[in-house]
Amino acid sequence: MNGSWINIFPYFAGAFKLIVLGIGGYLAIKWHFDEEARVREEKGVVFDRSNYMKKMAMILVCLVTLVILVIYATNWYLD
């Protein structure tokens, strides 16, 4: 194997797939949090935005860490 695009494609496709799924997961979770905030505000309950931002930051960090771990695990497995 001489380093053609066939050897690189699984890395690219896997990374692309994880990035797309990560963004989709982030947006889905964000939508649920926003919907919960909207419902609580309609009921008159105070919604804590700082706590919300901490949760979103933690989810984002977990998703990025998962993507990095999968890329390194794939690299280790294929070598």
C-alpha cells in the first residue's frame, strides 16, 4: 500500500461522521434545554441560565473528548 486516498478515507469518514453526529447531538440537547426553559418561563418558574451554561459546556467537553478518543482508538486499531 503506497499511501493512496484509500488508506486515508476511513480516518476522514470516521472523523466526519463523529463531527456530524456530535453537532447533531449538541443541537438536540440544546433544543431540549431551550424547550424546558421556555416551558418553565411560561409557568413563571425562574430558569437559572448560569447552571444551563455549565451543563452545555460539560456536554460539549464530553462530546469533543469522545471524538478525540475514537479517532485515536481508530488510529491505534488500524495500525
